[in-house]
Amino acid sequence: MMELRRYSDGAEMCDALASLLGDACTASATPCLALAGGKTPLPIYRALAQRWSQGGHRARIVPTDDRCVAHAHPASNIAALRDAFGDSADCLAITAADGDEATSLAIAKDVLHGIDAFDAVLLGMGEDGHFASLFPGATNLQQGLAMDTRDDAILTTPVPLPPEAPFSRISLSLPRLLRTRTAHLCITGARKLDVLQQAASQTSDLPYPVAALLRQAPVAVHVHWSP
């Protein structure tokens, strides 16, 4: 089930999501969030970090996906998360420090093995309908979307590779992302809203993988949209 909330601008959405994610952590003694990378949600994370630094709260943060690059690389999601949260959270890498693919997958599975359900998951979505790093052109897309998979994370490569980020990725699988108390999807712009609405009417996982998220989530997917 999808619940759509519209905001007048990005700042309003940022404040609302920072509040929602913060509230999701208050019910747990050891809160843990799975958070999307990319530039769009970074203001949300900075606002959340400020709330935590003032209120004394602390949580574990896991990327929903990351590129197999060194942690010092500009394309590293864990680097961006650590920069946004600073000392206010424990950001757990799901990739190797040097970006090695096989080691990264082993690290991701080990990290996730030590975490039960997330208190909240925040996802983004591309104009091709991908979320996390579950891209429509990936050869092992179904491995990541299958609800009966035993894989908490997969090593995957988008096809075609995005020219701005031509790297293999580690992505949490759909069932692992859905082991959460609350699920949020954050999107901006008219094109992405149109894609989302088309995906909501799909009965299969293609052309937009996000359809699988909307169709199979055991909890409501709260969609947050701003122009």
C-alpha cells in the first residue's frame, strides 16, 4: 500500500522526514535506520543529526546500497553519510574500505546478520524506477527483488552503467529492506511522480522495479514528494 504526501518544497519535506525518522528511533533501545545515498536526502540527514546532537539520541545507520569504491571516493555513500551525521550516529559500511567487490559482499552480509528489523528505511528512486541499487537492466535484478531469497544483500551492476557512476554496487535486497517498522520513499520532480504512479498500477516488476516495493511491502510505503 502506498501513501502519498505532497510538500510545497524541499525544505518542508526535509523537516517532515527528519522528524519522522527521529520519532521512529525513540521506541528502540538500539535504533537502526537504513538510508538512501545520493544528494537529495543529505539535508534530511543533516537536520536529523542536529536533532540528535541536541537531544542526546544515537542510532546505527546502514546504507541501503553503496558503490564498490574506496571509502574516500566521492561516489561512496558511506562517506557521504558519515559526513552528514558526524559524531551523532554510528554509520556502518557495507563495502570494503578499498572497494573490493567480493570483500564488500561479505562485509554487507556480516553487518546485516547482526541487525534485526530496521526502525525505519528511507529510499530514493531514479527516473528508471530503480530503488537502492536494484536497477531494471541488472542481470540479477530478480535475485534482489525475490521475496523468498535468503540473500540480505547482493552484488549487482547496472546495465547500462550510469556514466556519472560506472561502478558495481552492493544493494540490500527487497525483503531485507522490508524488514522494517516503517518504510519511506523520497522523490522530487514531476517526472519521478509520474513514474511512481505508473509503477503503482503495474502487476509485474518491469519496467519499473519500484513496483515490486509498492506491491509486496507488508507495511505501508509512505511516499514523500516535493516539486
